Amino acid sequence: DSYVDENTLTVNITRLRRKLASAGVDNFIVTKKGLGYMVE
């Protein structure tokens, strides 16, 4: 078993959003409070 920090998903989503934004794709990943993340 390995330990995964609770913040890991948030960090990876942030990095992915930055890469998408640099490619001209904004608001592709949306945070839905209480549900998680959605791709629109």
C-alpha cells in the first residue's frame, strides 16, 4: 500500500487546466461543488 495525499487530485487538475489553457482551451474542466469535476 502507498500513501496518497488528499491534495494530489487538486494539484493534477490544476496542472492539467494550465496546460489546456496554454493550448487555448479554457473552462474545459469544471468543478461541481459536492460532486467533483466535469468535462464540458
